[in-house]
Amino acid sequence: MKTPKYLVPGDYMADPAVHVFNERLYIYPSHDRESGIEENDNGDHFDMKDYHVFSTDDIENGVITDHGVVLDTKDIPWAGRQLWDCDVAYKDGKYYLYFPLKDKTDIFRIGVAISDKPEGPFIPLENPIKGSYSIDPAIFDNGDGNYYMYFGGLWGGQLQRYRNNKALESAILPEGNDEALPSRVVKLSHDMLEFAEEPKEIIILDENGNPLKAGDTTRRFFEASWVHKYNGKYYFSYSTGDTHLLCYAIGDNPYGPFTYQGVILTPVVGWTTHHAIAEFKGKWYLFHHDSVPSGGRTWLRSLKVVELEYDENGKIKTIQGGGE
Ligand code: FUB
């Protein structure tokens, strides 16, 4: 599949997380909707209320099953507003859906919902994960019994309100030569319901081994963490937010540090860019979104897939997003 394909033409879906369970490919997107809320830097216009799950055993032809609504804010006891990017992990016969949602005080927390099936429906727990904050949880199964959650997002994602996992009195957004605000990683507890440790910072190094600076806006982390493994290396990929790139960095273990490598996807139509990378039936794919079908409305995004290729050194070949 060399040309990108839209996967759900009849609805607006964004922020895909993708996994292969039982030899079938499952997609867990955000479900965009027209809420009428004016666009702002806080992301209030991304006012999503539920999730659908999609699955396929024929991604090449884009044959997709919609499993319907699998979780709704009305069923989440601690819900305030804005159900953003989620992810799902499998362990010991259960599927765990991790989701960011503002609580009743308008603070993003990360919640868990459980199902016996990859396609849900998912039953949410009474409270969010203790010590959780910010957005965009992505779960990496290290294959050794350990599961890691990567999370965080700037601006509307509220990451600038925290340092050392504690809330600040007021937000501080680093600038210029300050070190960039990093994504976080945390090992999950054996029962998958809690953090097993304090979240740690993901450091992205430049070609000289120095942490990326806040002013390096075309390379520094903004949101949309994702981790996959290729040829024994850990690939940490993310969005640069206000410069609209999907980039990646490579490390030797789930905690990093990771060294910056390059751009996976150039800007798409629409402000946000967000993705997942997965291998299925011997090919690698980039799942992402853009706002072409909605005529550029940034809060109404559509799911896309395109094949992702590596060169002989394991470098990802840059894909054109079409939004420049
Ligand atoms: O969908 C809402 C937010 O937009 C996501 O959490 C971000 O990653 C961006 O795609």
C-alpha cells in the first residue's frame, strides 16, 4: 500500500492506537465530533465523548469492522469533559483501555477501563490512576511481563503544569535554550491498574548527545508518544505539535535516552498530527489522521493508513503528509 488510504470515510476518527491481538488488527481512535466550541490553543474544540473500536484482517484493502461505541463519558464516574487519545493493552485474558479525560475540576487524568475482548465494551474503574496527569497514554508491551505507559502533551495537554510529577502553582513552559519538556514513561503494576513507580522523563538527545532544547521546535517533543521495536531497538515517535511533524528517536531500552533520527511524516492538513506504527502480516504501517475530508476543520479528523518503510540501516523513510 504505497498510497495512503482513508479507513473510516463515514465518520471522524483521529489519534489512532493500533495493536495486533489474536492475529487481527485493532484500531483504537479518538472519535471527533462537531461540538460548536470555538478553536483555541487549549484544545477546547476537541470535545469528544465516546470511543469506537475498529478491526480488520485485511488492512491492504481497508476492509474495516466498526464495533460501535465501547466507552462513553456518561458511564465514567469521574468524568468532566474531553475524551482524548487512548490505547489498549492485553494481559492474562483481559484487555485494558487507558484514556485521558478531564475530571470535574478540568484537570486531565488517565483512567482505565477493562474488557474480556479486544473490541470491548470496556467497563471503567471508579477513579483515574493515582498520580496520573496530562494526556496521550501509549502502552508498550515489552514482551518480558513488563508494560510501560508513555504519556504527556503540551499546551491543552497540561504537561507544563507539572515538574517532578507534582502540580506547579502555575504552568511554566520552557523556552529557547531551556531543556525541552519531555514525555513521561512509567512501568505499570502487575494488575495493570496502577503506576508501579514514579513516572520518569524521556530524554531525546541530539546528534552531539545533548538533550533537545525547548526552542528546537521542529525536533522537540510536544504530544502523541508511541513506542515500537524494530531489529532489537526501541523507536520512540511523537508529534512536534506547533511545527506539525511526526518525528522519531531510537534507544536501547524502554526508558531511553533516545537519540533523534528524523521525520516520519511531514505536516498534514489540520493542526494536529498523531499516529501509531504497527507490523501486520509482514508489513509495517503508519496509521495517522488528517483533516482533508472535513475541508480543513482541525477538530474533525479522518483516519488514514500508509505503508511505512525502513532503509538498510533501520532509518524510517519520510512520508509526505500533503499539508505543507
Ligand atoms: O485529539 C485530541 C488531541 O489532539 C490528542 O490528544 C493530541 O495528541 C492531538 O492529536
